[in-house]
Amino acid sequence: MYKKVSKTVQLLAEEREGIFRLDVFDARLNTHKLHGKLKNQWSFDVDNSNRIIFEFDDEDIIFLAIGDHSIYR
């Protein structure tokens, strides 16, 4: 999915990942728990339109998807 988003979104995602690695709950990321069928997953903002979905796995974090709100379906 990462390869399918624009280069601009890729660069923003890399910048946001740097912030994420320092503090998962940094206010700039708007990190939040998801609901419904994605209730075990979390999301943070790349920009106003794009998100990264991830989950906590014991001591690791697994990135699952990147894209606009259609990734929630």
C-alpha cells in the first residue's frame, strides 16, 4: 500500500513515523483507537486525508495500512 500512495504522502509518512517512534501518542499524530471490526487496531494521521493503521503486538508495533479513509473498510 505504501508504494501506491503518492511520493508526497510517502515523505510525509516517513516524517510522521519519526515522530511516532519518539512518542506514539504525540498530539501532532492524533493517535486513536479504532472501533468496530478494527477494534484491536489504532490509527494516526499522516495528513488531513491519509492515515496509518497499526496494532500493538506485545513489545512490537506492526504497521498494517496507509491511505485515505477507504483503508477503514
